[in-house]
Amino acid sequence: MLAVLALLVHALVLGGPAARLLAGAAWVARFPEAALRLWHTCVLGFFTALAAVLLLTAHDLWGHLIAWLFHAHEKKVHAAYAGSAPLAGVADAALLLLLGGGGALSAMGVYRFILARRQRAEHRLVVDALAVPVPSRVGGLRVLDHATPAAFCLPGSGGRSRVVLTTGALRLLTPRQLAAAVEHELAHLRLRHHHAILVADTVTAAIGRTGLLRDYAPQVRRLTEMIADDWAARRHGRTNLASALLDLGDTTDVTPGQHAGTLPMTGPDLGERVRRLIDHGAPAGHRSRVLAGLALGVGTVLLAIPAAVSLAPAASIAGTAHAEKPHHHHD
């Protein structure tokens, strides 16, 4: 039972205080790639620990698995994990919650994936019908005849992705600003940010109302925009990108990029993004890589903790099934 309590505390800390600290940390705006990795591993660690809690509580299933993997005596497995705790009904409820919760979360994710894919396909049809393809090194670049300045991308596989500029943007922005805007959208496509956003939206919709991981979705959207900003700023200059963001964000009309399934350049936290470009610029590539590697190491530790806590009692009784030798009776 101590393992169950430790895992439960671990999950609640990751989903509550740790997530809130990460959401409010000042350094994440300087190193969004590292912050995004930490968010993903924090969420994965939360669900891993929660699944381990339910699996350990579903004692029969876990006990048979440990006895088989570690060649442990079943009575010792029971003593190590359950002790004298009453299991009647609790184990069945835990197993039902594990299977039901996992199934419901998966079904919600599949539904949102299909819906987003359908919305992108519908918007792509409109773009392909109304926009003009532009010969360039960028595949899928389109110019849409629309007075409102806008730049956005439509994710898709197999050559179906699109980067769209409106004629309003062409008239408003300089060539360098346009190049920075296109690079920003290409970064979204190359890094597949729409997948991260889909996962974050699903998780937040499923459990955000409990207060756990409620900042996951907005933080993923914020950080992916900053990451795309950094990619564009390294290639075309932070001044060009910042001024393009200001010019595009100065419009008040509904833009063609404000559509489900698209990633418009003027996404969330526009003021913060412009300020970080002007004040600091894109962080150096090697520093970002070092911080991202460090975040990966921290995330690996967070993911290893549930496995270590779950298997530590099993390791202490490994091989005990062979130690139970039959007693011989002598006449």
C-alpha cells in the first residue's frame, strides 16, 4: 500500500503544483522547446503514475504478473503490495476504472483527431478552390484574395499541407517580413505542432475541470508559437518577424486563418511574443539544445519514478517461488 500512496502523491504533485510552477515560470519564454518537453513528460508521468496506482490496486492482475515476471511466491507478492488491506471490490473497481478511463480518453482523442482532420480537409478545399498556387521553394504555398492581412498554415500529410498568405498581407508586409511569416508557418508544419496541440486539448478537456493539468492546452499553444517564432527569427531576423507580427496583429477583422484546424501566425499571447523578440531575440541554437536535452533528462527521471516505485517491492522478493521447497516426510 505504501507504493500505491507514493505513486498517488507523485501523480497529484505532477498534475497540480508542478504543472502550476511550470506554467508560471519566467524562464519558459526564453527556452520554449525545453519547456514544451517538460510539459509533455510531466503529463506522461502523471498518467503513468495514475495507471500504476490503478494497476497495483487491481491486485489480482498485478500479483499474477509480478509472480510470473519475478518468479515470486504469490503469498509474498500479496504481502508486499497489499498487506492486510481489504481488497474485496476495490481491486475490481480499480481495474474497471483503469480500463474505462483509458478507453474513454483514447476515444476522446480519436474523435478529436477525426474532427480536426475533417475540418482541415474542408478548409483545404476552400483554399485550393479560391487561392492561387505560388511557385516557390515552399511546397503548398498559396495566395488567397482577401483584404485582411493574414498568414496561416493547414497541416496535412502527403503533400496536403498548405501555407497561406492573403493579398492583404502581400500588400502590407515587406519581402523580409513575408519570408519570416512563411518560415514561422513552415516551422509549425515541420515540427508537427498540430499533434501536440491535439493531445493537449484532449487531456485538458478530459481532466482540466478537476484543476489538474488545466494549463496544459494553453501552455502548449503558447510555447509552440514561441518555438515557431524562434525558428523564423534565426533565419530572417527577429526585427523582421516582430514587425510582421505587429502588422498582422493590428487588424481587427475576422481573418481567414481564424478557423478550426489552422495555425494562424497571430496566435495566442501576441504581445508577449513581440516583447520577447524585441528584448531578447531567439535564443542561441546550442543553448536551446542543451536546455532541451536537460529537460529530456528530467522527464526521463519523472517517467522512471513510477516504474521504480512499482517494481521495488517485486525486486525484493524475486525468486522466492523457487525457495519454497516441498517438505519430505520420513517414516
